[in-house]
Amino acid sequence: MDAMTSPTPTISELSYEQARDELIRVVNELEQGSSTLEQSLALWERGEALARRCEEWLIGAKARLDAARLAATTPSEDATPTR
């Protein structure tokens, strides 16, 4: 199957890297300007959805990093102070 006949994956199933790579492809295709208006609109809509998916991944990654930093700087309740 070629790219035109292969099924389009559901955006919610894409990893960050997959969404980013497809977004790059969509932008490149739009910049070429060789698509019909209808195709361009469909590409634009998919690109917007892909950008939102990438943003979701990045927000989630930031939340995980923030939680890890907080856990690293918060003293454990199990630790007993030494005197």
C-alpha cells in the first residue's frame, strides 16, 4: 500500500515522535501547494490535531518531570531526623 491508500492512524494512538513526524510531513505537503483546496483543508485539520497531540505529550512529560523533581526535593516521611 502507498501513503495515499494506507489507513490513517488515529491521532490518539500516536506516540509523540509519530505525531511530530507526521506533522512535519503535513506541513511540507501544504507548503508545496500542489493539493486541491479540499485536500489542503483536510491536511490543515489533521495538522492542527497532530499539533494538539504533540502538545498533550509535552504537557504530560512536563508534569512527570515536575512530579519527579518534587519527589526528589521533598523529604521522605519514613526518614527519621538524626540528632
